[in-house]
Amino acid sequence: MSTFVIEGGSSLKGELIPQGAKNEALQVICAVILTEESVTIRNIPEISDVLHLIDILKVLGVETTRLKKGEYIFCARKVKPEVMKTEAYNKLARNLRGSVMLLGPMLARFGTGFIPQPGGDKIGRRRLDTHFIGFQKLGAEFLFDANEKFYQISGTKLRGSYMLLDEASVTGTANIIMAAVMAMGTTTIYNAACEPYIQQLCKMLVSMGALIQGIGSNLLQIEGVTKLGGCVHTVDPDMIEIGSFIGLAAMTRSEITIKNAAIEKLGNIPAQFSRLGIRMEFRGDDIFIPAQDNYEIESFIDGSIMTIADAPWPGLTPDLLSVFLVVATQAKGSVLIHQKMFESRLFFVDKLIDMGAQIILCDPHRATVIGLNHEHALRGTTMVSPDIRAGVALLIAALSAEGKSKIQNIEQIDRGYEDIGTRLNQIGARIQRIAT
């Protein structure tokens, strides 16, 4: 276990380069199982969740070569499906929720897949029904062992089907796509997630020989093929980290440039920060955030309090609501943060209240934030990171606070942010990592 010790209250200045997108990396790395040929993936974030998935692939028999930082070659020629029933595989897979996306490619190529009930953030109920209903629509059989908490899927002759997903699940859509690309006939997926991660996965699969239409929309049509080949794929910059850096600049009243931000793929993330009064300049593909002494939350046309809520893409990603909430604590004005998807993701606000923030937790999904307008700084305290996104939000709060803060259980932050302490220290932060 490790702890961050943060000396807050300093302005930062400099350039930050976002890492590769974690959510995309987990999907495209699972997709290498679909082919016997070599697949090269660049800009992989070397964070604990992604490295954990690579370890799982190695156990399955995937040959993995690290060419340099963030660039790997995968070859799944010697994958052995029976390994999925071993304790070595189960021990690794149950600790990573993203491991569920191994089922789609394993089912497509080998006709079977096994996985223990996966772990991940403790942010509320995260059901997997969408994944398995989609597999069943393709003709697979599903078995859940409630006692052992173990999932099994099998089907050697998958056939294309029409399906209307009950929710626009990102991982569910990815899993079904990977199963459908080698199913016989046509698969139509309506209400598909269309996040940039899904678009990138589809583009990678097309480069491998898949036939997919409707990329970028919520209506996908897939013509099954009998075989996929190798490819070279580059992971996009992580829009969640980019949003976190925008929030960091505002909270610490810092001048920060985010390099190579793939602005056209950020959706409405910059516009939502603008609603909090945060100024940004787009300079080519870079985002420049000037130092601001104050930023004021907009109100709706009728004068009512602003609401910022998550929604399926192109709506605001739920992964950034923790950051928006923290940033609002030092804004001028009030805002209602509405986290629709996960009922436990706002429970970290008690730590912000201990720091002096004015927040009313209305219920598990909604919190009203009364901004302090930088007139009263947050104060340092000792906290525990409950999940990836709340963890980095607390780090932003600590960097803006007066005095010293400690954040324990920072392994949660490591799961989503690569070497974040060192990178922020390079632009003026004072973060020390200590073993506990």
C-alpha cells in the first residue's frame, strides 16, 4: 500500500501530455485474441489495470513483446481456452472488471469462454446482463454458477441477429461486437454505445478485416467474416485524463497546456467545463488553460440553478463527474451534480466536506455544490481513495488546499493514471509517494 503526501496551495505551470485512453486500451487488447496473426498496439497506458490485463493474456498463451514504453506486439496463435478454467487465470481475472471483455473474442474464435465474476471499482451495481443477452442473441448458451460466481458462455456456430440493447453499455457493446465480427450472417446492434472507445475498436477490427457499418452511431451493422488478420493500431489520448487536467488547472489557478489532446474527439467535455466558467483556448490540437483567479457557474436561461449530469455519448461521460464536483467547490455560484449511472460514486463528498467544501448530498445520485469562489481555500486532511475517478478528484482538491494532505490507497489512482505524481511534480506540484 502507498500514500500520497501533498503540499497544497501552489499554482502549477507547464505542459502535460495525456496518456493513452485506458478504456480503449482494455478493449483493443482483448481484441488481439480474434486473430492468429501479430497485432501491434501503440500508445498503451502502462497503468496497473492495463498491465493486469496483459498478464491475463500471457496466462492464456498470448505471446507479448514490449517494443518500448507503451508499444506492444501481441500474438494469440497459441491461446489455450482450457486455461480459463485454471486457478491461475481465475485469480487474475476476478480482480479486473475489464476481463469480462475476453468473453466476446474467445467465443468468436474458440466457441467458449469462462470468467469469474469480475472486480473493479466499488461504485455501485454494475450488471453484466447486456453482455450475455447479446451473446445469446447470437446463438450462444449462457451458464451462471451462483455458488462459485462463475460465468460460462459457449457456442460453436454463432449466427448474426438483430438486437436492441437494453442499455447503451460501453463494455457490453464492445463484447458483442467482438463476438459478432466472426458470426455467420448479419448482426444489427441498435442502441449501441458509440463512445470514441467503441469507434476506435471498430476501426481496429475493420483494419483486421471485419465488415462494420455505422461506426460512430448507435446503429451498427456487422457482416461476419471467417477470419481476421493482424494490424497496427494507435490508442487515442485519454479524454478522462484530459478533463482531469482541465479541472486541475481551474482549481489550482494554474496555466497549463494539454498537448495533443485530440480535441475533435472530446465531445462536449470542454463545453461542460465552460459552463463552470473555465476559459480555454484551442491551439491546433492543444488546449491552453490560462490561470484564472475566479470562474463563475452559468445559470439556465430562466435563472434556475445549473445542472451537470452524465449521459450516454455524446453526453458527458460519468467518469468525469467526480472532477466536475470538485472543481465546482471553488467556483462562484451553485450547481447540481447528477450522477445517474452509479449510486455510490458521490459518496466521497464527505471527504470534501471535511476539507471545508459546501456540499449537500441530496441522495446517492445527486449533490448540490455551493461554490466558495476561492474566498475560502479547502484545508488539507487525510483521505482514502475509494475508486479511480474519486481518487484523482481528491488529488486535485488536495493540490488546491492549504496545508498538507494525505491520500491513502492510491493504488486505486494507479489503476487509471500513469505515474501521475511524477508528471504533476514536473509542472510544480508537490506530491510525495510513500510506502505504508
